Amino acid sequence: MQQRLRQSWLRVRTSALLLGKWLILAAVVGVLCGGIGALFYHAITGATALRTQYPWLLAALPVAGFLIVWIYKITGTEGQGTNNVIDAVQDGTPLQMLLLPAIFCATVLTHLVGGSAGREGAALQMGGDIGWHAGRLLRLSNHDCRVATICGMAAFFTALFGTPLAATMFAMMFVNVGLVFYAAFIPAFAASLVSYGLCTVLHVAPVRFAVQAPETAPLPLLQTAFFGLACALVTMLFCALLRLIGRWMKQGFPNPWLRVVVGGCAVLAATLLCGSMRYNGAGTDVIRQAIEQGEALPQDFLLKILFTAVTLAAGYKGGEVVPSFFIGATFGCVAAPLFGLPAGFGAALGMVAVFCGATNCLFSSLALSVEVFGAEGLLYFAVVCGICHALTGYTGLYSHQGFMTEKLESEYHAANRRST
């Protein structure tokens, strides 16, 4: 009896010590990511406001591109990005501390001059970098530093989007599809909550949209399923063009200085041809208009794909998730009425579906839908995300993302298959 009591006490003591360790890590990472994330949010917001006020800043696209290449060269972080953060979680590859200031400055510059990019790529990179080095500072093991990297990604994602549960689930699930780092949930969620609370104090507005879901009924659920098929095609087109244009740019212009100038000039010329800055920057105003007012142009989603692909292929920095929101929302706004669904609600469905298909994160997408739109239409989001997730196969935004299981078969991969 005494032996059992002693063993139980030892288990409780060990669990308490581990929990304490993770909560200390969560507090450190949450404060750092929340503080730097708030600064980054306000820097991006300020850069966007300046570009809107002074449209002539678009002419500085090639110059800003030159500066971005220079920043990455002097910091020794050339070629590094979200794939390196994925590697840090998959096999413990160390991250460079200078990646943080490099991606921070480069992303702000990209938004200032009108490059078509998001901000979550920077969030994952900066958060992962902070988490990794916080783990090293606290003298954690290599495996625990991988958990710390997940904590950083979740906390920084939360800082920008205000979605702690979705951010936690995304950071746990997107590295290897079919493998969930359950041990990271408590520290990552705690770090996200700390980051969320701090950012609220620092006046960072969470991403929220007002949308009205139709009543749950068999017919609209069936219509949503067919709409999910269309979203899967758009997702595959988006990911394919990102990869294809990226290869073309690297093969055609192997010199990074020349490539970024050519790409900047191409985005500038395309903007002048369009006659507006609708496709420059993140495009959050267009997303809100599509969801809350049910208004979008038929060509919006395709032009955003092209603008984003050229911007990122040229070497400008940012991310692909907010562009995926734009693409999904504008496509859904235009296409959903063809399937018998309301335009605004279709925009919301499209936004989450394309995000789900492009990141291969089904359950984090459902959490995102609840945190951003509320739980009223959850069944519709589950249908459209399930269809889009299943039919996009190994398509994905991140080439180092692994697939441990099949999506539609009960099979495990002997080796970690990569995204295509």
C-alpha cells in the first residue's frame, strides 16, 4: 500500500514539475510574442495606412525589394522561411536569431510599397524563432525546444489574428499532417492566451466578422458540399501557381537582386493596368466587404493569386494565409450564389475552406471558423472544409510540410511524405 502511495505521489510530483516548466515557458514566450506581435501589427497597419495615403510609394517597389535582399544577406538568413521553422519542429534543426529582425523589417517594407502578401508567414517565422531561443535560454532539451517552437508559432499567430484556440491547433497540426503534438497543447494554448491578453491591452484588434448563417437543412448542406468541390479546385490552382511561378522566377532570374527588381516592376505594372490598389497588401478591406456586404468582383480571386505568386516568388516577404483568406472570400462571394448560398455567407465559407485546403489543417480551420464567425454555422463550415481538405490531396503552401497519413485511406506512410 505504501509503495503504491509513494508511486502515485512521485507521478503527481513529476507531472506538477513538468506543468510548472511548461507554464514558465508559456509565460516567457507569450509575453515576448505578444509584445513583438503587437509592435509588428501596428507597424503593418501604419505601413498600409501610409501606402493608402501616398499611392506613389508603389513606385518604390523595386527599391524596397533591393533593400529586402540586402537585409537577408547582411543577416545571413538568405533562403530561410517557414520551411525552416517546420524543420525545427520535425528534426530539431536550430533557427537563427537574426531571422526575427530580418522577416520583421522585410514584411513591413513589403506592405509599405504594396507587395501582395500576408503577415502570418512572418508570424510563424518570428514566433518559431522566439520559441526556439526561449527554449534554449531555459536550457530545455532539443525535443522540448521543438515544443517551444510550436508555442512561439501559436502565440505570434494569436497576436495578429486574436484566435488562440485556432492558432494553437494550427501550430500543433500543420507541421506533419496526421501527427498531432498533443504534448504541446497546454504550453502552446497558455502562451496564446498570454499573448492574446497582452495584445488586447496593446490595442490589437482581433479578426472578427459579422455573418448570418442560414438555418441548418439538408438542401443547403448539400449545396455547401458541391461548393466545397469548387473551393478545392481554387485551392489547388492557388498552390500550383505559387510553386510554378516561383520556379519560373528562380530559373529565369537566378540572381536574387535582379529577380526582386523584375518582380517588383511586374507588380507595379499590373497595379497600373488594374487601375487600383485592390490587390496590393493583405487586402483585409476587400475580405470584409465580401463577407459583410456580399460584394466582390469576379476576377478578384484570380488576380490576387497572380499578384501574390509574383510578389513572393520575386523575394518580397509576408505570407500566404491572408491572401488565401482574400482568395477564398472573394471566390466564395461570387460563386456561392451559383450554388444557391448567400453571397456573404459563401464568402465566409470560401475563406475558411481555402485556408483549410492550402494548409491541410482541418480541425484548426473549424476552430478558426468559430472564433472568427461564431458557432452558428459550424455544420456548414465542417462540410465545406471536410470536402476541400479531402480533395486537395498533397497540395499545400509549405513544401516541407509532411504527410504521415493518407487523407482518405487508413494508411500510414513509412516515410514522411512532403507537400506538393
